[in-house]
Amino acid sequence: MGQVWLREFRTRGSKALEAVPNGETVLLAAQKGPAYFLVPVLGDVILEDRELRRAMANANLCKNWRLAEATEVKLRDEEIDREINQVRVVRQRRKTK
């Protein structure tokens, strides 16, 4: 995945993307982390979708880590596992309906 600074993309547009190989997903990065993704529509859409979802999950995880550090939330592993299992149960119920 290529990366271009958001500011550079805003000022130079397509010239800023010249270094990124054709058909590759581009991460537009801002000062505080990822801002946007440019996803090509050509090629294997399923593969690109997986890559996009992975990048979005990673960005969301980083955001949540910063939030947790700012609020000083301290959870034990057991509490985290219990919450994950509750979400899995709800999702499983949705699938079976």
C-alpha cells in the first residue's frame, strides 16, 4: 500500500500519486495518523476490500488505544475476553436467524 501525505495530495493532486504503483491502494496520511484511503476499482475487488478493511481496523485500533490512554481506562484480560465473547454471541445469533 502506498502512502501520500494528505497536504501533498491536496496541493499537487495526481502528481503526488505518481510514485505509487498503478492499481495500488493509497493511504492519505495526516499529521495525527491515517486520514483517507484511495482504493482503485480495477483488479481483484475482494482482495482490495480485505486490504481496506484491515487498514481501517488498524486505524480504528490505534484511535481506541489513544482514547484508552487519555482516559486511563484499565481493563483486566478477563474483562476484555468477556466483552469479546458477548459480541461473538450476538453475532452468532444474528447469523442463525
